[in-house]
Amino acid sequence: MGAPTMAAHARAAHVRSRLARVLVTALLVVAGTGALATSAQASGALPAAAGSDDRPAFYEPPAGVPAQPGRLLRSEPMDFFLDPARTVRAPGTATRVMYASTDRSGRPVAVTGSVLVPSSPWRGSGSRPLVAFAVGTQGMADRCAPSRQLSAASEYEGAFLSGLLSRGYAVAVTDYEGLGTPGVHTYMARRSQAAAVLDSVRAARSLTGAGVPADGPVALAGYSQGGGAAAAAAELAPTYAPELPVVGAVAGAVPADLAAVGKALDGGPYAAFALYAVGGLAAAYDIDLTSLLDEEGLRRVHQAEDECVGDSLPRHAFVRSTALTRDGRSLADYFDEEPWRSVLADNVIGERRPAAPVLVTHALADDVIPYAVGRDLAKRWCARGATVRFSTTAVPTHVGGVVPSFAEEYAFLEARVAGVPAVSTCALL
């Protein structure tokens, strides 16, 4: 692929401008009113399986999940709408998939997701690239699964996914372990989320007739929870999926140190995320929470497991963990005690070197994931010899950092797919 033309730059600027307007509106709705999560509940067009609490039959795993990570288990066509009235379709085809992956211990588990392919042909050199996109926090309930929300036009990152399609990329979007499928979503479990992302690529490449080439370049991307999943996948790829030609990864607002993030969330407007993490990690590591939480704490964690993000944010805002533990101590007071000390250490991102170049973005005034967490991640990777570009966005809040991160992502991905050497900023950290 040659150097981008002026027309290409103009098209990119137009897409970024349109994307910014749509994403800001969508994300503010999610953070402030929960209207999108309410819309997600209307995605019950899929038939529900008997006795599954309205879980559509597609999401019920087979009796035995094969120990072949990435193996496609089933697929079906799906809708991908961009507006709540379900009148504007995304510029491509969408397929719902179920595939084999692994949990944090390496055991087989069924995961669902979506494969999105542009209607227009790839106009670059070589085969069409595939972006494994890891979504940000959706919630914990099965109805929050991105593959269900895309069909209901309630996926708040749908506009950005549409933007990737408009640029010619195929996209694989994992639902993560336990989101849509039976069991608790293992929110913030590093190894599980990374495997789900990488195995979505394997599944997409094996989807017959979908238009995803088996030999095209692969990129990883995500923001917030998705940033953590993309970053963890970049670390895991060389050993877990060495056959995948990963050319780059974009990781925005990465929760690379859950201890630091947990302290920042406690008692704040995003306290629900801490409830998600406690429930998700307890499920991943088989931790009995009755020794940690009192009746109110258990009630809130279990309540959050049946909520989408728009439900949870207002419902649990400003809750302090001291009001939820059995002895009145904060959750942070338990971080140096087992089992949480080992669990948190196991989920630090940055201890393994990604082979592909990585763009790490973080808002200087992020009010969910402290800026220092993202910067320290970049430093750890640099110390291990990775090619890292760290980008500080001078915007307020976690939500405010989304659009700048996505805008940089377009240019970064275009350069990696074109084979342009990545520039490291490690010397500046």
C-alpha cells in the first residue's frame, strides 16, 4: 500500500468528525441515564432456550466444548443496526458466532461474539485485515452481550465498529467469557479476556463464506475493559496464538493494575465497576465472597451480575466498600491479604512483552482508571523491549478520552497494515 492520498486524509477526517459526534452522545447516555441498557433488553428477538432466564437458544453451549481454542462451534446471520429505530444498518454483513476458548486456567469454555465484514471490497494491498475489537464495559447480565446489543442498536461502540467497516477492515468482536453464555462474566480476568479476543480471530478466519481471509494481517484494539483485553491479548499472542500475524495493538485506558483502579473507584460515581470486578474475579478464581462481604455487599454484587452498565452506574454510584464488608474495612485493605494479593498480582498487565507494536493511550484527567496506571504499563513494556508509543490525551474524564483514542487508532492501524515501521516513544517516558 502506498502513502495515503489527500483524499484518503479527507475521508479519514470526515469519519473521525462524524464518529466523534456519535460516540460522545452515546457514551454520555450510557454514563448518565442508562437508556441504552434499557434498549438492550429489547433484543429478545432471538428465541430463548427453555429454563435459561430468557437466554436465546444460540447462546447455550454444546454438552462438550472441544479443547481446540478458536474452533467455530456454530454461527448464524445477525443484524447490526446503528440507530435505535433499527432503520440504519451498518455498512457490512454481520454473523453471530460461538467458538471454543479457554478460561483463566486454560480449561475449554464456549464464548460467543460477532464477525463483521464490509460490503465493499478491500482496496489496500494484500488481503483484507481483521481487527479483533474488545469492547468496553457492557455490564454483567447475559443481555449485555455485544452480539445482542449490536442487533438492538444499543451497543455504544457500534458507531466506531461501523467506522472500522467503512475503512475496509473485517472485525471480530468477542462477548467475553460468561457474557451471553451461562456462568458469571469473568470481568477483569486478564487471561480469560485475552484468550477470548485471540480465539475470536481464529473463529472468524474459519467462518466459511464470510469474506474473512485466512491469511490477512491481524490487529487488536480496545478501550477501558477492552483496552485491558487488547493489551493482555497482545502479551499472550506470541505463546497462545503464535500463528496469528498480529501487526499491532491499540490499548486505551488500560486497567493494568487492578489494585490502583479499585482504590480509585471506591466511593465514586463508577463504584459499580468495582462490584463487577469483585464478582467477575471471584467467579474466575472460585472465591467464596461470604468471608469478605456482608449481606448488603453480597446483595449488591449479585444484583450487579444481572445488570448492564446503564443500570448499574446510577444504582451503585458513590457506594463505599466499607459499607459492604463484614468487618467494615475497605476493599483496598484486603489487597495485601490472600487470596486477593495473588489474584491482583496475576492480573497485572505489563509483565510480559508483546511482540507487535503497541499504541497505549490515556486521558490525563481520567476519572476511572488513573493516568499513572496507563503510563506505568507503557514503562513496564518498554523495560521489556517492546515497541510502545504512549499517547497522552489532554481531555477530562474517562469518557472524554474515548474519541481521541479512537481517532489515533485509525492512523495507527492504517500504518501497521501498510507495513510502515512503528515509532517508539519509550525514550520519552
